[in-house]
Amino acid sequence: MTVAGVFFCVANVIAFLAFMLDKLFAKWERRRVPEYVLLLLGLCGGATGGYIAMRLFRHKTRKPLFFILMPLMMVAEIGLYFWM
């Protein structure tokens, strides 16, 4: 596996876990993960993990910023990976 592959795998796992924790914190009425952090994780290579977590946990699916940007970032991330 290449360095880029490892980077994208780690970034996607971190983004997935951040979305999962935010959903759990919302249920538990605890302090949440800020939206800008979730979007930044997607922008930094974790869009696929974030998008999978959005769909799996039904979290942030009604917010236009997320249901528009995350798939776009995911396509860009996949394209960047194959370009590298």
C-alpha cells in the first residue's frame, strides 16, 4: 500500500469515528463535535468515511452543507487518490 493509501485510510477512519461520536453525543445530550471540524475532516481526506457514517448513522443528512459538500469532496478524494 502506498503512503497516499495509508493516509486516506487513516483520514477516513478518523472522520468516520468523529461522525459516529457526534451522533452518540447528540443522543446523550453532551457537547458535540463542531460542524466545521466534521467538514474539515472531510476536506482533509476523510470524505468517504464521513459520508458512509452520515448514511449509516443517519446523521447530518438534512443539512445542505453536508449532503451537498460531502459527496462532492468524496468524488474529489477518490479522483485525487487515483491521480496520485
